[in-house]
Amino acid sequence: MQFDFLIIGGGVVGMAVAYGLLRRGQKVIMLDEGDDVLRASRGNAGLTWVQGKGVGMPRYAELSLQSSDAWPFFASELSERSGVPLEYSRQGGIDICFDVQEAEARVANYRKLQASSPYLARYFQWEYLDRRALLTYLPGLGESIHGGTWSPHDGHCNPLLLLRALLTASLKMGLSYHPGCSVQHLEPNRAGFTASTLGGNCSAERIIVAAGLGAKHPLPHAGSERRCIPIARADPRNGKNASDIATSYTTDKANR
Ligand SMILES: Cc1cc2nc3c(=O)[nH]c(=O)nc-3n(C[C@H](O)[C@H](O)[C@H](O)COP(=O)(O)OP(=O)(O)OC[C@H]3O[C@@H](n4cnc5c(N)ncnc54)[C@H](O)[C@@H]3O)c2cc1C
């Protein structure tokens, strides 16, 4: 069978990209190390958080806010397609401060962020709550807490259910999923790329490397003799979307 995309890595990024491609009618094959490998997607807190994101990088803060706004629809659509509840909730979040210095720095950072982006100035809602105000939300607050920032945008889901839902929905849409297939080597060829695993080879015209920290292993072979590294400055304002960012690698040493 011919595939439009080969995705290496079935963590939350690879699964989310697969889900998006399959929704658009693309044929996708995924090679993943497997469900029992301890990677970030299986050990994170599941926060769909806006606070604290993008300080010093307003576009990241804007994207975090837009993502958080997109989550309610995404969660309900994904649950419906997969039959898996995500335990998603968006009741706002509190980020505590231990002392006055931390509180002042937090407030200054958020004001600066809003001053640097009309979008954030308009839509990023937050407020500083002193210890007394915070106690109404968190009655068991420890003595050492000075206060904290509250934002209505913050939420959370169950990260393991999210992963299961993405896989279940993607399988229903035709994902060819191969766990236990660690890509050892990635080679460019005339038709695209060939990924080698201990169980055999797999080729596709386009690949998306979403192997998290594991990307260091298969990637260096894909770009001739030079090492490949992620482009930290991949920027959606330049027309890049999530899948572009996942595949944006450079072999240009000058860009390291
Ligand atoms: C402790 C902790 C808490 C976090 N809390 C949050 C949070 O609350 N909210 C949030 O949004 N983010 C959180 N994060 C960050 C988030 O977990 C990561 O950004 C995200 O999981 C990265 O997903 P990924 O798919 O890129 O990588 P990974 O989760 O690393 O997945 C990569 C996948 O690729 C596979 N793979 C690797 N190498 C190969 C290979 N050679 N061949 C085939 N497959 C391969 C792996 O088996 C794995 O399945 C947290 C991270 C940590 C560590």
C-alpha cells in the first residue's frame, strides 16, 4: 500500500499530526517504539496551560492561548470519534508565588507580554491574587505562599486518555500503526525516504519525524553526512503549521 506520510514516533505530537492528516483524507503509516517506552507523552501532567508560556516570545504565548481556546471543540470531537473521554476540564488555573520578588517578577512579565502583543493585550486574561484572595480558592494553602496569578484559560486533561483517544480515532480513520518498530536508520532516496527497523524497511514520499528526544537517533542519517537538528525558531507566522514544525529540520551547520 502506498502512503502519503510516514510518521516516526507515536507520542502526542506524532499522534496529533496523524489525526490531523487522516481527518484530511491522507494515508498515514506510523512507526513507534511502543506503548511501554517511557517517553514524555506518557508521563506528563496533561495541563492545557496558558500561564507562563511565551514569556520573551509573544507568538508562543499567542499560540498557547489560541490552542487553549481550540481545546473544548477538539476534546469533544476527539471523544466523539474515539469513544474515549479525555477528562478535559477548563476551570482556570492558579500559579502560586512564594515571595514578593516572585510575585513582582510574574506581574511584570505578564504586563510586558501584553505590551508586546495587541492580541495578548486584548485576550490574555489574568489577575494577581494576594494570599487572602487566594485562600478563598485554596483553603488549605501553605503558610509560605505569598499569592499567585489566576487565569481562566488554563485547564487539563488526562494525558494517557488523550494518547489513547488519538490512537483509537486514528486507527478508525485508517492509520497503519506499527508499535515495537524502532527506526534505526533513515535514508533519503529518489522517491522520498526509507526507514529501517529491525523488522524491515518502510518507504514514503514524505516523512514526519516526531520522535521527541529520540529524533537524534534516526535523523542524522537523513541529511547526507551532516547532522540534523530541530529549528528552534520555526515560526507559524511564516506560514508554518504544526506538521511543518515537526518536520522542520536543518542540515545547515550555521543554523545551530
Ligand atoms: C514531567 C513532564 C511533565 C510535562 N507536563 C506537561 C503538561 O502538563 N502539559 C504539556 O502540554 N506538556 C507537558 N510536558 C511536555 C510534553 O509531555 C511533551 O512536550 C510531549 O509529550 C512531547 O511529545 P512528543 O510526541 O514530541 O515526544 P515523546 O513523548 O518523546 O514521544 C516520542 C515518541 O517517538 C517514539 N520514538 C522515539 N525514537 C524513535 C525511533 N527511533 N523510532 C520509532 N519511534 C521512536 C517514542 O517511543 C515515543 O512514542 C511535560 C513533560 C514532562 C517530561
